Amino acid sequence: MLRISLALVALVALVACGGGRSSGNRGYAPVVQFASGPIQKACQAQGRKAASRARCGCVQAVANRELSSSDQRRGVKYFKNPHALQEVRQNQDSNPGNKRFWAAWKAYGQRAAQVCSGV
């Protein structure tokens, strides 16, 4: 159980604040996406090494496209308490709200990792 929790925390940290490099810009300068908002602020507030202003702003830009404002507000608390997100994931079968949120958050995390990994 502890391993799963730690793995999820690592996944959230990676998705929220970094990853590898992306390619496919065909020789053009990369388009840097940036937005400010609750996810961006929470990302920067945690002081993670890879949580640059640009990367956190990119993560917020993706959140603006992928998540509702209420899902963004809900997600902010998981930056401070990743274990609570693990509980949402584990309780999604018995709670339709958790199931819907987990599906949205997971898709958002995957998209943010794709878009923001090179920032």
C-alpha cells in the first residue's frame, strides 16, 4: 500500500512539474504555453526542483483546457496532500464524484506531461 502511495505521489509530481523532452516542432521555436491560476500557484508553492515558473504556467494552461474550474480548485489541495489523491483513486468505485474527478485528473495529467515536458 505504501509503495502504491509513493508511486502515485511521484506520478503527480512528475505530471505536475516535469518530464522529458518532446519533439516535432519541425525546426521552429517551440510554442510555450503559459497561464496563471490556482494550479500554477500550487505548483510553484510546493518548491519542487523542476517547478519553474514556465513549467507551472504550462501545466495551468493545460488545466484551463482540460479541467473545469471546480476540478482545478479541487486538484490544488492534492499538491499539498498527495495522499488524499490516492484516497480519491481508491474510492472511485464507491463514489461517482471521485470516479469522474479521477478520470478527468488522470487525463489532464497525461496531457500536461505531453505538452509541458520540454518546458
